Amino acid sequence: MKVIARLVKLIDGFNDKVGYLVSWLTTLMVLVVCFDVVTRYMLNESMVAVQELEWHIFALIFLLGAAYTLKEEGHVRVDVFYSRFSPRKKAVIDFIGCLIFLIPFSILVIWTSKMFVQMSWAVHEGSPNPGGLPARYLLKAAIPAGFVLVLLQGISLTLRSFCTLIGRPLPDRHQDQPEPPDDGNLQPGKGGGHA
């Protein structure tokens, strides 16, 4: 159990660090979009490289931040039933879902994107648009990299669910974080929200 707990903590900690670094890309994206809007609508200038940079940054946020979002249970899902289940039933769903869907799908994407990325690196692929960004192969390499992170987080979730199923649950992911102050309002996800 100690080995499993350490592995889960290691994976979760790693994806926490990646998530923190990726979060700074959102600030960069806001600055790039503001620059694009100002130059396009106030100065009547439009740069292909800036527009491509916007979707390149967005792609990196999406691909590299997906594992952190999974860890924090932030992905959109229909949890009309799931949210009412006991921790054990949730663990059953998470365990089966990871083993049947998440882990195999992540491996499939990593495997099938390998040639796609290798070909891009071989020709040092850049933008086909005049004035576009070079080194598009770096962006394409984020596809398998992002799914490696998701795969690792899927393994962490599987192990965490397994421990719950055998009656030895690991400490809650947020247990070491201080509780937010109670301001009298209902917390989102706890039976209500702000009006």
C-alpha cells in the first residue's frame, strides 16, 4: 500500500506542477489576444503569426492541462447520478472507466500520433501560411505528451479507486490544503451555488 500511495502522490504532484506551469499560458494567451485585437481593430494591421500563436497557446493549454483538470475533477460530465453515489460506488465507476476507456484511449492516441509527430519533426514542419509561425512540429509533439500526462493521471485515479474498493482509501487529494473560509454562502458542488 505504501508503494501505491507514493506512486499516486508522485503522479498527482507531477501533474500539479505541470498544471501550475500551464496556467501561466492562459495569461500569455490573454496578452496575445489583446495585442491582436488592438492591432487589428485600432491599427488596421493583421499578423498571421499572432493569430496562429493564439491557437498554438490554446492547444498547449488544452493538451497539457487535461491531466491536471482530470485530477481536479474539472472535466465536464453528466453526473446526475454519480454525484449522489457513495465513495465506493464512485470508485467502482472510476476504476472500470479508467481501465476500459481512459487508459486504452490514451495509449491509442499516443501510439497513433507517434508517426504523425515523427513525420512533422523529420521535415521540420512549419506553418503553410505566409508569415506564419515556424516549428509547428513542437506543437504536434504536445499531442502524445499531453496524453502521456492523461495516462499517468488515469493510472493514479485507477490506483486510488482500487484502494477505496479494497477498504483502504488513500487520503483525499485536497486534504493537505486549508479549508476555505466559510462566508455563509453555499459552495459550488455542495448542493448549491451563488445566486
